[in-house]
Amino acid sequence: MTPEQQLRLLDKITKHSLDIICSIDRDLCFTYVSDACRDILGYESKELIGRKITDILLPQDFLSVEQIARELIGSGKKNNIPKVNIHKEGHHVHMLWSGVWSDEDQMYVCVGRDITEEVLTRQKLQQKEELHQALMEHGANVTKMVDEEGKFLYTSGSALYEFGYSPEQLVGKSAFSLIHPNDVSKVQTSLSELLTGKDHVTISEFQFKAADGSYRWLEGVLSNQLHNPSVKAIITTTRDITERIETRQRLQESEQRYKSLFENHADAILFQNREGLIIDANPITLTLLKLTEQEILGRPLSDFLPDETIPICNLTLQQALRGKAVRYELPIPFGGKDVPYFDVIKIPVNVDGEIIGVYSILRDVTKTYNSNRIIEQQAYKLDNILESITDAFITLDKDWRFSYVNTVFANQEGYTQDELMGKNIWETFPSMISTDFQRNCKEALESGQARHFEESYHHTGKAFRYSVYPSGEGLSIYFTDITEALQTKEELEKLSLVASRTTNSVIITDRERKVEWVNDGFTRLTGYTLDEALGHTPNELLQYTDGLDEEANKVINAKLLKGTPASFEVLSHKKNGEKVWVSVEATPIHDESGNLVRIISIQTDITALKKSELSLARLTEDLYRQNSDLQQFTYIVSHNLRSPIANALGLSTILQKADRSSATYDTALKNLQESALKLDTVVRDVNTILSIRDNKHTQPKELVEITEVCQQAFLNLQESLEHCDGKVTFDIQEGLSVKANKAYLHSIFYNLMSNAIKYRSSERALNLQVKCYTCPEKGAVITISDNGLGFDMEKVGNDLFKLYKRFHPDKKGRGIGLYLVKTHVEAMEGRIEVSSQVDVGTSFSIYLS
């Protein structure tokens, strides 16, 4: 082969070689690069000629390549040099280089082979081996071998130790003994399926017992390798899915919480997809739009909005769909008279990096909006208010110069407002230097915390209460002249000294009626010491029970708030439970602003006086009753007795003159007998009334069972009830007994039930109801109601319980029954109430303590 042929052959080999063939000068610059460079490194040959080889190497390889270049000059050649080259597009290419130094040409001849695929293959194999090893040593799966009965033959996997077991502890143990009882049947079924022909069976979600007694959730696969002579066992691979189960449970709970929040949220909430269609809406939204779900879902929100609001709603929806939460306020008239304002929030919903829709929350802020408008209007008024404030008020900047002075402060200090504005306070008022006022102002400015304090000035005899408020601009300071208040306080202290020595009870309370101080007289009167009384109200300690009802309390409080003293009498309880009547003189104490701050009460024991008053009241009541009795007897004598006596006298005169054998004599004699009977009836009525009156305070009371007395009266009237087809319904509390006179109680039941029979309606059957029960506030209550004729309460008036008063002239009667009922009730220290309606019926209620 001629040299020319050899050169042509060498050129073809170089041109078509899959490896990069190149020459590099002593400065490590390319002088020749074969076409394979394009396929391997992405460069055309001409792009690399003249460039240094380090341009396609990693920076950390620069020094090693220069070292190799020096060694090649000395040794001649070097093979299998691995290097990472940089592709034109920036990714790495693994190459294996060989090089030789040519002294004759004074350059390096190098061949580079692309071994990226081999390197990656080896890395993957190595990773797989390392992964397999790591999975065996640290993997989440647990591999076990069990026999046909489920006994462990072999266990592996680091996850096993998380259960607290070592492999030796499980070998020979039945797997079923560690499976939760609820899941044993499931696992046994899977094992049976495996043994009856299946190659493998999946077991989903069962619980496995850890060494500490707790259970973990697992899932696993059973593989039948009993036929494999190398294994001869069932291979089980399980994975701990406790976290997944718990996460799912938490997710379900979270979804439920979200659903509850969505459904029950106080604001209107709706969800729109990317097309703006409503996918979901909570009940408040449906109520707001006055539509059903079927009418709103799948439609754009703009269908339900006024035309003027649609552009802003669509614009904000698009902003939210681009991933930005949007908030704005908008009046949205939904057809009512008033236009509500809504605070609208649009929140994008991002799922896996993609916005799938937008939640809109519409909160009705009409009240807040209107309030803000009012606040804006009031802000203007505030400027005027600051000027008209009754306290001295100033503001100072951070350089202690006046930035605002109201007229109160200016007049107080003898300046005009203009004279003080912009002046330094310490230069203008040097007497304020080194005072508590200056110290507190500096501390407030430095700390940013408000200061409230008082300070007296002996050179002026004045005292002030200061409120210093720091802000970004400086200080705002309120001055209140408390000179008079301090003098009042001193006077109160003197009064306290006097109060501590007085024999009357003295109490000082705060505006909430909490005791701040009591004197020794209070302790002597009530038994409570100062320590026991502090922080309590007098009512809590003394348990006021009489003389101070709710209406009286309101009147007293109104007086105290106005600064007017109040007087009242009240029944109290001492510490030992003993009752004591006290007269209370309450005097209010107000601050300089007119606010109630304290109440001074002086209590005087008036128990003896009250007892005398009660005795006098009882005597007066007895005299009243005696007078009423006298009036009744006067009535009896003047009417009921006079008539039959007059008749008898007249008839006796006729009988003296009449012939005994005449008809006139027989008639007169008969009428004389009737007059005598009437006279006897009246006398017996008088005896009955006198007997009750004379014995009402002497008749002994006994424990009477209501049911027994009521039934006796019922039996006495049973014949009359059957005759008129009357029905009696009893509702008597079981075992109910009262302290009463049994005969009086029988008379009450008998008279009221017999009256119901006598005055029944001819239009309907008699229905009589008797109810007896106890009430904590009223004692024993007896109610007897009927559906009879009834009477007009207004016409009857005060005559209802008077003697010989009858309200149904067509019915026979003497008019004494109701008088006896009331007299019996009062003799037992009870009271009676009645309600009646014509042709509806009558109800009597009797209250016995």
C-alpha cells in the first residue's frame, strides 16, 4: 500500500470513527478534532479548533489534566483516563481518554470514547444493589416465611424491630395470635384461598399486635412456595400502613369538618370552576339569592347579579384564577329596598400546582359600612370635641414642643393657645422640671407605655391626675384637677374615724355595692367582721327578705345615681340566722365628673319598733274584723230577725181575736209556725257565726289528710250528684296533708261542692274538678272549679262573701254558704280567691300555709 493510500485510509478511519480523535498542542489547545465530536459533545470540529481542552472539562479536573499532560511528555502515552466532559448543551458526558505525546510533531494525539451509557448502567446496577441491601436492612416491608398453619419459620426486615420484636421471638409462634381478633377470619380466609390453588393472595388492611400491646395496620401479599423445594414455605410480605390509615381517617374527619364549616358558615360561600360556573353553594347563599340548588348550580354568578356589579365580579374572578386572592367591598342590590354592602373574598383553589376554581365568600358588612360612615362623620366632630373638652388637654411632639393646646389648659395657665403652640414645655414651665410629671412623660415616650399618676404642687396648693399616652408623633396628655376630690377624700377619712366609733352600723360600699369598709357597730349588729364582709354586697350577707321589692330598689338606685340620699326599712338576717329590722340611710358619694363612686349606709336597729307596729297592725285588723262582724249582726238584727219577730207578733194578735174553729185561725197559726222556724234558722246562723268568730284563734289545728276530707264531702253529696248526672274529677297530690281544722276543711269542701250542684247549668251536665297540690311559694293550694251558671264579678263586687247575699234569685238558698267558707278559711289563716264568668263556670282557689 502506497503512502497515499495509507493517508486516504487513515482519513476515512478518522472521519468515520465513533470515537473522538483529536490533536492538542503544548498549550492544550485543539489543533484537530474528528467529526465524532459532533455526535458525542455537540460541537462541530471547527468550533473546538483553537480552544483549550479545559473548556469542555469540569473545573475540578483542570489541574489533573495539566498533570496528565506533563506526564505524557515524559512517559510517551497514557490509556483509559476517565473524565467527565461538558456537552455543548451543558449536560455531562462520561468519556474514557487515551493520549500519546509526539516529539516529532510537538503535540498530543488523543482518542476519546463515550462511555456514558456504561457508566449509567453501572450506576444503576450499583444503586439497585444498594437499594436491595438497604431494603433488606432498613426497608419498610417485612418478609416472613410461615408454614401451612401460619407459624413463623423465618422473619426479616428492619421494620420488624419497630414492632418491638426480634426475629428469634417470632420463629415458631403462630401469626394468628398476633392478629387482631376482628381480622383473624379475614387472614384465615386468604390463607385458605392460597392453599386451595392460588399462587398469591393480597390481604388488605389488617391489624398486627406490637410487642407493647398496641396494634398497627398492615397490608400484605401471601405467595405459595410450598411446592418450591428451595423454599417449602408460604412467603408473606407486609407493609406498615398505619400512617396511611390514620391519614385517611384524619382526611375523612377533615372533609367532614370542612363540610360542616361550609354548610353552617354564617356567610354566603360558593365555588366557581375555571369557566365561572357555580359548582357548589352553601345554604346561606341559597337564602341570599332566594333560589334552590337546582336553580343555581351550573350557572355563572353573573346570572344572579345586577348589571352594574357584573364587570367587577368577573374581573376579580379572573385575578383569582391567576392565583391571587382578591378582596373588595361592593354594594349588591338583590331586589330589596335597602342596598346591602358585602365584603367579598375570592380565594383560588390550587391542586397539584393548577388553579381548578375559586371560592367566593360574601359577608354582609352593611352595619360595619354604615358604622364607618358614621365614624368618618364623627371624626370631623372630634376636632370640635377636643376643643370643648372640660379637662385640660395638650399634645407634645418628640422635641417637647406643644403641637396642640385646648382652651381649658391655655386659660388655666394664663396664656393664649397661639402663645403656647410650638414652645418647649420645660422652657415655658420650668417649675415642671424634676417633677413626677416630667419623669413620667419621659418614661412614657421612651417605653411607649401609657402612664397614669397623680401629683400635688405645694406652691400652688393644686393637685392633678394625669393620663399620658405615647404615640408615633409624641405624647397626648390629659389634666384633671383633683384638688377638691382629694379634700373630699380627706374628709371621708375623718368621717371613717367618726364612723368607727359610732354605735350605729356603718357600711361603705363601692358603686357595685361591694363592701369596702364596715365599722364595729355593723359587727355588733350583724355578727359579721370586716374581713367577712369585704367584697360582698349587704344583701348577700344580710339576706334582705322584706321591705325592699324590685320596684323600691329601682327608686332607691335612681335617687343614689342622681346624688340624692335614700331611706328605707328592711328585714335582715344576722350571721346566726336571727331576724332583725333595720332602718337604712344611704348617702351617695360622686366624683368630680358626677359619677357614683361610693355609698355610705348607716343602719339602725328598729326591731323593737317594728314589733310594736306589727302588734298595732294586728290589733287594727282585729278591730276591723270586729267592726265587720258588728255590721253583719246589725244587718241580721235589722233584717233577718226583725221580719220573723214582727210577723210573729202580728200573728199572735190575730190568734187572740180569731175564732179557734175558723179558717183564719188555722192560717194564722200556720204562718206563726213558719215565722218561728225562720227565727230559729236565723238564731242558729248567728250561733254558728259567733262560734267560728269566738273559736277561730282557739280551735286547735291538726295534720289533716286532704284526700280523706274531700272524699267524705263527696260521699255526703253523692246522691245529689247522681240525681243530676254530675261528674267529679279529683286531682289530689298523693299524701298531701295540711295543718288545719278538720271540721272547717270539711265545711269548705261541702259548701263549695254543694253550691256547684245547686247552681249548675240546665244546658249541660255538671263537670266539677277538684285539684289539690303544694306550691313552694304559696303552700297548699285547693282549687274547686265547675261549669255552672257563674256570675258577673263586676256586679257582685264586694258582696260575694257577705251574709245573706244571693246572686241567683230563682235558686233556693239562705246566702250563708260562701260567708262560712271565707270565715273558715281565714280562721285557718288562709286566703281565698274566686274567678267566675256568666254561663261558663266558677273557680275557687284556697291557699293554706
